[in-house]
Amino acid sequence: MKISDCILFILLFLLMTFPGSSSGQSKELPSDRESIDKGETLFLNNCNVCHAIPVERIGPALSTVTKKRSLTWLLGFIKNSQSMITAGDTHAVFIFRSYNNTVMPSFKKLSDDDIFDILAYIQDASKTGSPKDLHPEVLLSGKYGDAILHGKFLFDQQCAVCHAFDKEVIGPALGSTPKTLPLSWLIPFVHNSQEVIKKGDIYANFISEQYDHYKMPAFTYLSENDIRDIFLYLNAKATGPVHISGSNAALNPDLSPMSKLKVDPGPPRMSFEEGRHYRRYISLNLIQGLFLLGALIHIAFIIALAFIFFRLINK
Ligand code: HEC
Ligand code: HEC
């Protein structure tokens, strides 16, 4: 046998046996009924006091959150949100501040699979939205009433073909978006999302990829204040009638984080460069690390075999 044949043979053997190079991609969520039902029960028992899928409660509406964050981020946040906040994860810190530093309890007792089931349920429920009729006429009163009404008009006209506040349409649900992303990001994104994507903004690229690079149209004819009004309206609507009689500040745009975020000069731009959790393709977890180690040992073993083989045929 010629040496080149031997090398070819070894290469082929390596290719065939190399442990499936899984490129670090996150696990897919389960989509079978059983997992979704199990997820619903877990959600009702652990999360329901603070969260609903279509509307806000104490915590954000969770509609389409499975598309807005990577699974790695969601697992980390649900298991121990405070550790991510302390570690300075930009997104976790921003949301925590938006919800007046309300501490979400940690759920270390839930296994990864439990959390995947909960997320499968959230993903499934994001398709249907809110069965409740919210009462916009109540929500539209107050100091920001006119701005909210203006926002509603613009939203219905420009955005409602693709977005709802409580469920996924063509694009993601926007209910809690005003509290989970800063206005300083939202305004340029709505103005011209493709430009923000081209500039390399990590989150914009992440969400665009989640929606198969669907190109949301640019709204360059909307002013900064127009766009702010749309989010004031969505914020008021997502807060829902749950808060009407209570003292919950979220209903009152005066007290909600929205009003603190002035359009001009604007809050400091959130640096998504730190959003390492979105770089899910790079992250090598322990199992993949072990695979890699296995593969290296494998290669070393084959090289040793080849070496012995050559020594033998050269004799
Ligand atoms: C005691 C109230 C409380 C409970 C219980 C709770 N959460 Fe939360 N959750 C919050 C608050 C408040 C926030 C906003 C961030 C913060 O304040 O840390 C939040 C944020 C989140 C986020 C981030 C949303 C985003 O847009 O990124 C996810 C995901 C989440 N919760 C999932 C869950 C799940 C799943 C459960 C149940 C296993 C749960 N939460 C139980 C209060 C709660
Ligand atoms: C033709 C469909 C379409 C229209 C119209 C549209 N969008 Fe979108 N939007 C999308 C899609 C799809 C995405 C997902 C990201 C992507 O593909 O760029 C998205 C993403 C977003 C996001 C990011 C949400 C998040 O939480 O990550 C915001 C904010 C947004 N749109 C706001 C708006 C507003 C405000 C309007 C109206 C002025 C609007 N969009 C009109 C399709 C649309």
C-alpha cells in the first residue's frame, strides 16, 4: 500500500468517526404535547404568581421570550437571575432595573429538562395571546393620555400587520419590550432596523437571525417622539387591567420606567457588546468540551496506530 493511500484511509476513518461536530448550538425546545403540558403545570406552580405569558404582572410578559433570548441565557436567568445580575450581564441588569429591582427567586431545584418544558409551554402559549379584553379607554387616561392615544393610532396603522403586544404574529410580541429594551436601542431599530443590524449590534443580529433574517421595513418617516408614543401605548396595554385598582405604578406612565427614559437626550446606550450570552454558537459547554477531549485522544490514538503500521510495512 502506498503512503498516500494510507493517509487517505486514515483521513476517511477520522471523518467517519469524529464525534458529530455540534458547533455549540443550543438544545432545541421540545414540542410534543406531553412536555408542553408538563411545562404548563410547572409554570402554574412556580411562575404564575409573578408572570403571565400575554400580559405583565410583577414580572414581564413572557410571550415570545424564547425567541428573544438564547436558551443558555434563559437557563442561567431562571436558575439564578441574581448571579447573572451581580456578574453584570447587561441585559439582566437592565430588566432588573426596569422592574424596580424586584428579585426573581432562583429555581435551582428545577432541572434543565423542567425548564425546557416550561419554555416549550411559553413558546406554545405565545401563539394564542391574551383571551382577556383589556380596556384601553381606562389605560389611555392620565398625563400621557394623548401620547398613548397617538401611539395606538400609529401602532394600529404601521405595526399591527406584523406585531401584537401579547403574541407572536410575523414578528415577536411587543408587550414587555418597552421595559426589556432601552428606548435608545428601540428608536434607531424601529427607525431603520437593517442599519442597526449592519452596524453589528449583537442583539439586533440575534433577533433577526431568530426570524430567519426577515427584513422589518424601515420607518424613517416616524419621528423619535412618534416611536416613543408607540412604546408608551404598548407599555400601557401590556400592563393590563390587573393593575387598575391597585397602586401598581406600572399602569401610570408617569411612574413607569418608560417616563424615566426621556427621548432627548436619551439614556446611555446599552452596550450589547457585553452580551456574551447571545453568542451561543461560540459557547463550548462541558459536554462539548468532553467531546473535544475525546476527539483529541481519538486522533492521538490513530496517529500512534498509523506510526506502528508504517514501522511494520517499512521493515
Ligand atoms: C416573585 C416573582 C417571580 C417569580 C415567582 C418568577 N419570576 Fe421571572 N421575573 C420576575 C421579575 C420581577 C422579572 C424582571 C427581572 C428582575 O427583576 O430580575 C422576571 C424576569 C423573568 C425573565 C426574563 C424576561 C426577559 O424578557 O428576558 C424570565 C425568562 C423569567 N422571569 C422566567 C420565569 C420563570 C420561568 C419562572 C418560574 C420558574 C419565574 N420567572 C418566576 C419575577 C418573578
Ligand atoms: C412587515 C412586518 C413588520 C412590520 C410592519 C413591523 N415589524 Fe417589527 N419586527 C418584524 C420582525 C420579523 C421582527 C424580528 C426581527 C427582525 O426580523 O428584524 C421585528 C422586530 C421588532 C422589534 C424587536 C422586538 C424585541 O423585543 O426584540 C421591535 C421593537 C419592533 N419590531 C417594533 C416595530 C414597530 C414599532 C413597528 C411599527 C412602527 C414594526 N415593528 C413594524 C416585523 C415587522
